[in-house]
Amino acid sequence: MSVITIERKVLEKNDQLAQRNRLFFEERGIFVLNLVSSPGAGKTSILEKTFLELRGSMRAAVIEGDVQTDLDAQRVAKYGVPVVQIVTLGACHLEANLVQDAMRNLDFTGVELLFIENVGNLVCPASYDLGEQAKVVVLSTTEGDDKPLKYPSMFLNSSLLIINKIDLIPYVNCDLNRLKNNALQINPKLRIFEMSCTTGAGFPEWCNWLKKKDVSSL
Amino acid sequence: MSVITIERKVLEKNDQLAQRNRLFFEERGIFVLNLVSSPGAGKTSILEKTFLELRGSMRAAVIEGDVQTDLDAQRVAKYGVPVVQIVTLGACHLEANLVQDAMRNLDFTGVELLFIENVGNLVCPASYDLGEQAKVVVLSTTEGDDKPLKYPSMFLNSSLLIINKIDLIPYVNCDLNRLKNNALQINPKLRIFEMSCTTGAGFPEWCNWLKKKDVSSL
């Protein structure tokens, strides 16, 4: 019972800090998305391709969260995007205070769009508000169409679902319609994008949506 | 600081219970493997194919761990293997006490091999001993060759690495040698199997190893 109480306190404290982050972003008109997924679903690849598509039209920044290494920050920095890496040293999710620390090290001049790439984990990050406008859950077709049912919290707490690696459907055991039905069964309000970083499928629609920053549709 | 103390106490308590589980298994000569991976890396598919290969030669049982649903237990039960499903209701890993509860509901008569399929999570289950002889980390090629560096604890705490979905290498951005080098950089003692549930590659070697129950080689 004591553990549950502490968890609640941790979450309450986190939510307060997240709200402070959210106010900071809203005052500056910065659209903030919290990217969550299993390891290897393609969050960083999606960012890389998104920055190529958005080049010249929208200034973006990134906060990277990883258990170890700054490999993802190195990848993203190549696109000329301001990036700060948070290394959690074993912790399985980002929390609002870590994001706050990272924000102090980012130059937000002219930034309209901030991606927070969470630790690769389809369970724990679901419970932590970071101050984002929306969570975007990325699920790759190679993970199988049953995952929304098996990890429902993440799909319930997200506003968008990116189904990634749709080019691999012919080679894997994944029924796209079943995947979408399973996701919508958990969260009927999910907005779904079907994408592939290899073929570029879905990126025009995704980037158009980003440019509109249409929070009202979430 | 208080949180750290509580975490330590939780882990100490867990380790004591795990040791009790281990004694139970050792007294009965049951070989126990704790399967860990990201969601969708193929743990359940590997079990299904393993049971097909082992049929008639070795009696196995399964403890399934999932955040929600008994979908995996249903899949495994089709192979005539005794199985108990643990639903963690949101918790991101199995602990020794949950395994102990599951053990009470399993008939171990004649069982030589027990698989504990952990929650799909490449971070949290690394810290929890369940009483297994070895952790087996499953990494699929679709997740990318950088994952051992980004999630080192799991690779450090595992004795075996199954590289799964090797049939998909032509279609994904994964260098098999780099993957193996990254894994061995974290843990030079890792024993590596390269497998595919689609083509059956690697299953004869894996099943031969299981039949030997060669703990000394770990």
C-alpha cells in the first residue's frame, strides 16, 4: 500500500511540473508532441524523414530520451535541428522534471514544433505527462496486430497512432485492418497515419497535419 | 532518496523469493528460462515453433506474463503445453512473487523445461530475478542493430541472445555483424542464436541446446 501512495505522489508532482511545461509552450505557440513506442518501432527514423520534408517551412527542435547513449541525438542533429539528449541511466521513461532540465538547454527562438522522443517502452511512458499537446504512439507492422489489446494504456493515452513500416506488410504476420480495429477498440478517437520511412508513404499527410498544428482535431 | 531505498527493498525482497523459486526448480530438475524482449520481437512465436520441434522429446510448461489479455496463453495452449497466464494489470515486468503464484497453478509432473515469457519491455524486466537459470533476450532484426548499446542492462543480464526474424534482413536497415558486435561489446559471454520463425532457421540448434539443458555453458 505504501508503494502505491508513493507512486501517486510521484505522479501528482509530475503532473504539476508537466502543467508548468505546457504553459511555457503555449505562451510561445510551440506545438509539442511526445513520441512513444517499443524500441525500434522507428521514432528516430520518422523524425529524420519529417525534418527532410519540413525543411525551410517550419522550425523544429527535439528532446531525445534514452536509457543510454546519445546515438539518437547524433542522428537528428545532422538535420540542423536543435537537440538535447536526456540519458536516463536505466530509468524506463521520461518525467516532466527531466524535460524541464532539457528545456533550459534548448534555444527556442523561432521554434514552432518540439518533438520529445521518449524512451523505447510501450508500458511505462503512458503514465507520465511531460507537458505535451499530444502523445503520438508509433507501432510498426513487424510488432504484430495484437499489440493495442496487449498494451492498452499507451493507446488510450495517445491522440495519434502512426502505423510504421507498412512497406513490410507482405513479409510479416500483420493484418492492417485488424491492427486498426484493435487500436480503435481501445481508443475510438485515435487519429491514424499509415507510414513508411523506406518508401515515404504517408509523410505528405503527416507533415501537412504538423504544419496545421491542429490541436482542436485531437 | 526515499524512493531509492524503497526500490532497493523491493529488489531485495524479490531476490529472496526468486531464490526460493530457483531451489524449487533445481530440486525437480526443471530447466527454467526467462524470455525478455521488446513487444513484438517474437517471444510467443518462438515458443510455438519450439513446442512443435520438441514434441514427444521433452515436456515443457509456460508461465505467460502480459499487461493485459490472455492472448499469448491461448496461442501456446494449442500446443498441448500446460500454461498459466499472469495479467499484471499495467505493471511493466514480472516479479518473483507473481511467478510463485503461477507455479501453484501449474502441474509440474514430468516437466523438464519451463519458459517464463516476460512482459514485452526491454528495460524494466532486466532488474528482476524470477528464479530462472538464465535470461534469454530476444531481439528482432527489424528493431535495428543499435539496440544492445541503447538498452545495455538487458543484454548484460542475459546469458543468451536470440536474434529473431533474420529472414527480414534484406528488407530492413540492420547489419547482422554490427548487431552481434554491439551485443558482445556489452556482454562478451552472450551465447547467440540466429533464428527465424518463418523459415525455421536456427531452430534445430536452439532445440538441441534446450535438450542438453547445458547450464554449465552459460
